[in-house]
Amino acid sequence: MAKGNLAFHEVMPTDIRQVIVQAKKAALRSGPSSRSKRLEVLPSGVSATVHEKLGSWYLVDSPKGVRGWVKEGEVRQGAEASPAE
């Protein structure tokens, strides 16, 4: 078991395999922080494949194949959306 704040930094396995952007847009970032470099902007309704979870961030692959982190509050679980062009 983790001690102190270490638990926040642990990568957690997740049963979630797909997320859908529920916000107007979501920033895909290079790290699990709002200060990390923005790699791509995902529009509302776009789905992304989930690899892992760290705190309140998901490591995902965008429909364009870009791997990055998206904030949990900007997405919801699901797989019914179609990938963006």
C-alpha cells in the first residue's frame, strides 16, 4: 500500500477501454498535468482508446494515433462515438 501522496502518482490499471470527449473540447497533453504540452485538441464526441489511469488523468490514443493524457472531467466512459476524421 502506498504511503502519503505517493498514491496520486501511481499508474492504476483501469477497466475502462474507451472514453468519449464530453466537454466542448479536450486537450490531449504530453503528461498528466494541465501544464504539460498540448499535443492535440479533441472535439466533443470523439472517442479515444484508454491505456491506463494516473490520478484524474487517462493515457489515451487519439483517433489520429497520438498518445497523450486527457483530464478525467473532460471525458466519459463509453465506445459509441465515431473517431474524428
